[in-house]
Amino acid sequence: MDHVASQPDSRRAIPRTDVLLALEVVAEARMRLAEHVIVGVIRAVQARARAGALAPDRVAEEVAAELAARPASAQTPVLNATGVVVHTNLGRAPLSDAAVAALQRAAGYVDVEMDLAAGVRSKRGVGARAALLAACPAAEDALAVNNGAAALVLATTALAAGREVIISRGELIEIGAGFRLPDLIASTGARLREVGTTNRTHLADYADAIGPDTGCLLKVHPSNFRVEGFTSGVDVRDLSVVAAERGVPLVVDLGSGLLSPDPLLPDEPDAATTLAAGADLVTASGDKLLGGPQAGLLLGRADLVSRLGRHPLARAVRMDKLALAALEATLSGPAAPVVEYLHADPARLRERAEVLAAAVGGEVIEHDGRVGGGGAPGVPLHGFAVRLPEAVARPLRLGTPSVVPRLHEGAALLDLRCVPESADEVLTAAVRAALREI
Ligand SMILES: *Cc1c(COP(=O)(O)O)cnc(C)c1O
């Protein structure tokens, strides 16, 4: 025990783990945190004291402070001041209050697969399915799965595994981290049959490629880029005529999840219009323009939806009960935040920006927000921002609450489009605090 004897007194004064574990604050922390997490916090504080970074008599209060500040999940809520509505790095769509309430109700035991009247097992996801059909009457049937990519994989697997998926070369897209459409489809065991060229594909290209080995035709909305100039594609209406004549299903991947047209986004395809134009099946995400939880939506012909639902893969991509509840409530409740933020009134955004600028000493500039999430590229959402020095961005992000600004041309821009108005005051206080740190 030489090393103990040789320790300076101050080190020996560091409270022992069992002493710290007996503190009142630890009993409180046990309501939120696992024992190994608490012990980890205690050991880390003791180590700092041993290293001389903390006085031994401050160890107990430091443990108390760290335990109080330690959430059970490391995900930190942020105020999105970027002006990007569907921000992939910030979790895409923020849920509506109705969706949050539904998610909480579903958190315990819940009748997700039980008919309470009969006391027997029932079909999973009936509520979400009914809500989808009510919101999109153009669909005969609907199925919700884990995400948009899963919806596409399920559709191509069930309709075309071991056969061909016919797709235009202009639609072989990469969506974002790890999502390359050709690779995804190849992973299902379906063969890609590419037709046309990068900039031009004609109806005859599809018609010539259809044969006994065709599983389905696939049209993909190139949501995150635009090709301009000498281009042509085949619209759903024309393609659906050929598909019907030849008896092959036409699947359209919409991406964004608009269920009906939005005049603000004239180029963004929606499920109702695409189904009315003759698509047999559409796939889309739940957490883009629909504004719901992560989900993949499949809408369309009843026989195809039921075939997909019965495929073994459907079980592997099924939605969890929390997301099912949130999806249903997003569809049945008041407009989701994503919809409100997209349609925010520029005059009101300007007023709010002016109040913020006056309070923190910044300049109001015109600033276009974005749809984001790979949707509606190049569509500006007219609005305003408060310009601050770039150096404030880091303290803003690390503050309480965390505020994420847009970094642009050497400045930190605060666009209030995606900040709930009820949070304007805490945002102002957070900006003041961050400015004091630079
Ligand atoms: C976003 C998107 C997907 C992927 O959907 P996830 O919900 O992210 O899995 C697929 N296709 C298109 C056209 C998209 O825009």
C-alpha cells in the first residue's frame, strides 16, 4: 500500500465510491439512471480530483451537478434556426403535439395487436392504415413500414425478386448517406433493366423492354436534383397505359410524402395525383413533407398492397407501435409543424426577426429557407434571418437550449421559420448568453 501512503493528503480526502453512492442526490438519480451509469459519473469525477483538476471537498457537489445534468438519452433537443424545414441532421420532421401525445399513450402496454372487444389478436396498424386511407382516398389500400427505403425494398422484392425492374437511366439516383437506388434494388435480388439515357427516356424505351421477365416498372422522383436542358421523361399517365396493357405493375417512388398537391411546391409529386394518373403503387417517407415519424408509406391497388403485406420481408420492416401511433395522429390531427413552417407568413417572420435583432443587437436580412430532406431542390422559401458573428455558432449549439444557426458567408444566420413562436423568448435568452461567451 506504498502508493496510498505516498499520496498527498488531498488525494486521500477524495470521497470513496460507497460514500458518494449513499448521497441523497444519488437516490434521486436512480429514478432516471442505471447503477452503472451513476458509478461511471462518480468514477469520472473522482479521476478528475485525483488528477488535481478538482478539489477533494468539491467532489460530492460535482457528482450531484453532473448527475442532475445527465439525461438518460444523449439526444439533445435543439431549436432549428437554419431555415431548413426537413433537416436530416436534426431528425427531419418535428412531431405535432397530437403525435407526441399519441406516442406517449402508446409507450406502455397498448392494444396494437389486440381486439379489446373480442379479446383476441387483431391486425397490427389498423388505425394508421385507416388514417392513411382517409387522408388519401385515391388509394384502395395502404401499408406503413419502417421507412421509405424499406417501402421500396418491400415493393421490388415482392413484385420482382429474381426478375426485372425496369427503370429510366435518368432516375438511378443517390438520395443521401448510403442510399443509392441501384444498389438498394440489386440487394433485393431483382435485376435492374435500365432504359433510355441520363437526360432522355421515351415511352417506347419502356415498352420495348417489357417482357416475360418484367416484375414491375419503377419511376423514381429525382427529389434532390434537377436536370435542365435537352431532357424528356415519360409521365405516369402515359406509362400507366403501357403498364396496364402489358399487365405489369407501375410503382412510383415519390419520396417526399405529400398526399395531395401543395401549391407552394408545384413540382413536388403527390400520392393522390400520381394514383389518379394510373400508378398501381406509390411509396413515400413519413418524416418528410407529411411531417410525421420515420415511416415508409405504400399506397395503391388493394391486391398489390395485400401481396406486399403477406411477404415475409414485411415482418422485418414493420413499424414499431410508437411510430404507428404518431403516424396515425399526424394524419388525423391538426397541421403538422412541417406544414406550418413551410407556409410561414414572411411578414410575421420579419416581425419576429426584428424583435430578436433588437434584443440581441443583430441585423435583419432577407433569407430564403429551404424544404430540405432532399425535397423540392431550388425552391426558395422567402423569409428573414438575423445575422450574427460566426463565432457565436458554437456557444449557441452548446447552450441551453441548444440553437443551431445556418453558417453562411462568414456569419451565423438565425432564421425563425422552424422555431416555434412560443420558443422565441428562450431563444433570445440563449443568443444573449452565447454572445457573452465570444
Ligand atoms: C427520401 C427518399 C427515399 C428514402 O426514404 P427514407 O424514408 O429516407 O428511407 C427514397 N426515395 C426518394 C425519392 C426519396 O426522396
